[in-house]
Amino acid sequence: MASTNTKSYAKVVDNGTLAVQEVQNLRQSGYDNNHIYVLAHDANHTDRIADVSDASTVGLKEEGVIDAVANFFRSRGDELRAKIVSLGFTEAEAAFYEKQLDLGKVLVVAKRDN
């Protein structure tokens, strides 16, 4: 599934291999590596996909200090939804994407330059 809004593009893919391919496609479409993010339910899986694809992970820059600190106390689902919202999606969109991550899928997001 792919969707777009005015701030970000998102696509849910079935696995890390497809996520790497999607990152490459986005890069070829003109997105900068610093604006392409990957998210998986497992943080280590996210890091591995980001390393292989040379994509970014959602961090302090995207979330802000308050949300980044709050994530230490949140469940993984709450943390993922907060990260997705920080990339420009609504709470409802974040809930949908987080459910997909629960199923083992991977979310690839590309933010548009402001």
C-alpha cells in the first residue's frame, strides 16, 4: 500500500528486501537519503534495514526532545505512532501504519523538502 499527503510519501512493504528496493526507487526519483526513513516494529530490524539501504531512522531531529524522551517510557506501539506522526502523518494514519508494522511489515517514508 502506498499513500501520500502534502508532507510525506509512505509505502508499506512486506519485508526488508522490498524496503531496500523502495528506498532505492525513491532515491532514483530524486529524494535525498536524509529524507527517506524506514520503520519496522523491531528497532534492531529498523536499524539493519536503514544500514543496508542507507536510509534514515526517525530520531531526535524529527521527533523533538520532548517526544524523544517520552519514547523511553512509551510502549513500542506508542513510540512507533509518535515517530510516524513526527514525519507528518495524522494520528489515524499513524495508527494504521503501526498496525501494519505489528504484522511484520516495513514502512518506508520519504519527506518532501519544505
